[in-house]
Amino acid sequence: MNLMSHLMLNSLLTGMKSVPGAHVLVVSAAALLSAPAFAQDRIYRCAGNEYTNNATTAAERGCKLVEGGNLTIVSAPKQRTPAAGSGDVRVASATPAGSAAPTPSRIDTAEQRNRDSDARAILESELKKVEAKQADLLKEFNNGEPEKRGPEMRNNQLYLDRIAEMKAQIARNDSDIAGIKREIGRTQPSSASR
């Protein structure tokens, strides 16, 4: 205990002799005043993120004193290595258990043909949907003069806004149709793939 702590403890003891339960208070005060004795030792940082609290080791290695607070070090978990001859090691594999070395990712030609024909069928059905939607839009558009709806009779701007929106939808559908046709052109027809 340092001198200041000792003086404070003495003054506390002399003033509390007549108070019941003072011994508990004195013990608590002594514990609080001696708390710096339980503080962390000086920590030194060495090369390679290595730390030590041994001053002689730090001097030998040329370590520097760490200042400005406590330091918490968490060590990495040790890697477990299987015991020799245990044979219980299992490694995840993408290949079935019975196959030998992994082979390059190749798909059977018949399976690929089936996938291509499925993709083509999906694209053709999508093309039919988009073309039907386009036909409905063009019918409603009526060559740029669609029928006016209730509020559009009184407010011409609403009518013009709807015409502009219809033109944009028709342009988007034209773009969708062109894209689907390009994709269909990239896939081979199912009869020609043999």
C-alpha cells in the first residue's frame, strides 16, 4: 500500500472505532484502496504482434512499452488434427462416394438437348404472351387515337398522358419481343439438334 492509502485507512480507523459494524467498512475500504495492486503489469509489444509482461524478455527482444490502457489478448483456437491411424476423417466432396477422381463438369449431350428444347419452349411461350399483350395494346391505342375515358373528356391533359404511357408500353413490348426473338435465334430448334 502506498503512503496516501495508508494515511486514509488510519484516519478511517480512528474515526470509526465506536461505530458498530465498522470492521466491515474498514475491510471494504482496504480492499478498494489496495485495488491498484491487482492491476495489470506493464505490457510490452514486440515485433510481429507479440506481447509480453516480462521486462527482461522485453529488453532482450527490444520490445516497446504499451501505454494508454489495458490490453486484452485472445489466442486463436488450436486446430485439431486427427490422431494417427484413426481413419474417421471425412472430407466433403462434390462427387458421389463411389466415383473416382472428380471429372470436369460436363453434361451429357442428350441432357443438354433436353435443356435446350425446354429453354426454347419457354422462350416461345413467353413470346406468344408478349405478342398477345402487344396486339391488345395496339388495338386499344387505335393508331394514336384511343377512346377517351370519363375524366379525360373534361381534362385533355389526362388523355395526352395516357397516350404517352401507351406509346412507352408499346415501345417496351417491341423491345421485349426483339430480345426474345434474339434468344430463340441463339437456341437450336429441337429437330435440328441431332
